[in-house]
Amino acid sequence: MDLRTTLSVNESFLEMLTDCKNRGAKAEMILDINGLERAEGIIAEIHTDDPQPYIKLQDGRVITEKTIIALNGLFRPEYSGC
């Protein structure tokens, strides 16, 4: 059986992203941007004051929080199926 750990229904990844940034830990993500893709890196900036909260990695890549479907092994509930 395939089992995935998921966020609670109205939860976002912002708290986990902030923790990764504060610890200088790598964020390993699966994104849904017109199909699934992987991204990883150290978070340089987090912008929560934007209508579409986003992060900026040290390599300059900008990622909108709502496109992250998994972060360090934790999935959004809508992606918990097999």
C-alpha cells in the first residue's frame, strides 16, 4: 500500500518553508506547473505579503507557494492518492 504524509486541509507550506530558511536547510519540492517537476535549493527569501506568496531560492528561481505539492516528503492533501 502506498501511504503519504499530508498537510492538514487548510494548511500551507509557509511554516515549513520558513523553518527551512531559518535553518539554512535544503528544501526539496515537487511542483505542479503545467505538469509535475522537481525543484530543490536553499531558500533566500520568503514573500508572504504578496497575494500569491512565493519563495526565492539562492539560485534565483522564484516559486509560488501554491505550486508546491510536496515539500521534504510532505504532500498537499489533494495529492495524497496513489
